[in-house]
Amino acid sequence: MTEQTSDRSTSQLRTVLKIISGVATSDGAGVSLTRYIGSAQLDHLDPFLMLDFFESDNPDDYIAGFPAHPHRGFETVTYLLAGRMRHEDSTGHGGVIEAGGIQWMSAGRGIIHSEMPEQEHGRLAGFQLWVNLPSRLKMSPPDYREFPADDIPEEIRDNGVKIRVITGTTSGGTRGPVANVVTRPLYLDISMPPGSEFIESLRPDQSAFVFVIDGAITIGGRETQNSRTVSSRQLAVLGPGKQVNVLADDHACRFLLVAGDPIGEPVSRHGPFVMNTHEEIIQAVHDFNAGSF
């Protein structure tokens, strides 16, 4: 086999393994949302444990927010598309997340955290993603990475594709502000003009998914039998490969591309606690009830 042939065989495109439409549910004190990861449709996608999308301009759907609740053993990522959320926690940290801002919180050994709408009317929309931690870091001290919209770099390609880079580095060299995350995640918010093409390299061993915010996209390249269309408010689980190829149809579109290193460890979860064993979950509940978070 020649080197050129070998290169072609290992530069395979990522294809769509599964399309998830999500499950309508509520969380917190009654916030209406749609769950894409962490449901019967998709239990988890190592290292991703949960992905919720919330959007409403009806205050009744969000005003009760997410009052104080505990976390242990993983990271929570809140990314707002519209609106404002005030957050506070047991370490004394607090602030407001606004549209376009990101909060990447590592709960580690334990934290009590709240996120409440900083508005009584208007549109609130965004995502919460849960990212697992390996066993060696589950009992580490809590940590924050928080950046407003103005601190999120934007890469604009020659064809008009715009990429907001939250974490990771694009093939064009744009690096997101969230750094030193153990699962080496890539988290991109991509807007495409009608008929444009987006190509991005990924580590072949990483888990990856795409969530379409607006419009529709085709994943898998031009004129390939494995390409599939993913519509607005759908999540596509991507198969292995070194590159993802996305085509916009004749309308503008926007989507998230998220990838991360699998941890490959057992997952034991109970509500806001994610550990490796049932015994560790029991200990987490005991510690929380004893007030040791």
C-alpha cells in the first residue's frame, strides 16, 4: 500500500450514527426543557453525561429556575443563547451569565449551586452540558471557568462561515478561552451562510456530536451515500473519523459541534451525583446530608 493510499484510508469523514429528537421534560423548580443526552434515547456519550436545551419567551416555563442543588463528580457547562441567568454557590462564587457567555464549572468533590433567571419576561434560551470527570479527579476542589460573550473568539472563514470557539482549537488556529479541561473538549458554535461548507479536523478517538440550533445541515460530505440531513433541534451522534464535513442547504443555519476524550470508566449516577461505583454514590448522599459539601 502506498503512503498516499494509506493517508486517504485514515482521513475518513465522520458520519452520523444516530439522530436524537430529544425528550420534553422539566428540571430544577419546573423549568421546561428538552433532554438530548441523559435520556432513554441516549443515556450518555462518554464523556458527555447530559445535554439539555431550554428555550421559551413564556416566563412560566423558566422563572422558577434552578434553586440551590448539589453536584459531585463531574463538570457542568452552561451556554446562553438569549437572556440572563444569575448563579451562586457554596464556595462564595456568583455572577450573571448573559447571552453568548459560558460558564464551565467543575463540581469536583462537591458544591451547592443555583442558577436563576435574571429576567421576568422575554426569551431565555441555552444549553446545559454535563461532562464526566475521571475517578482521579472526582474528589478534586471545585473550580470555575467563566467568560462573557466578548471574551469568546470568533473565526470567520473565506466562505462566510462564523465559528465561536468556546474551548479547543480549530484547524484555523483559533483557541477558545476555556482551557486545561482533562477531556480536551472542542466546543464550537457555528453559523453558516446558505449553500456553504464547513470542514473541521477532529481527533479520531474522540466522541462527538452536533446539535442543530437553526436551519438544516447535511453531514458526511458532498454526493456520498453515507451523508445524512439533520434538522433544527435535532442532535446527531457522529461516528469515528478524522474530519467532519457539513453542508448548509439553501438557508442559513447554526449548530454546535462538541467533541471530547472518552474516559472509559464505569458510570454510577444518582440525580446530581456521578461517580464510578454505587458505594461512592451512597457516600456522596451521606456527605451532602451531613453538610460537608
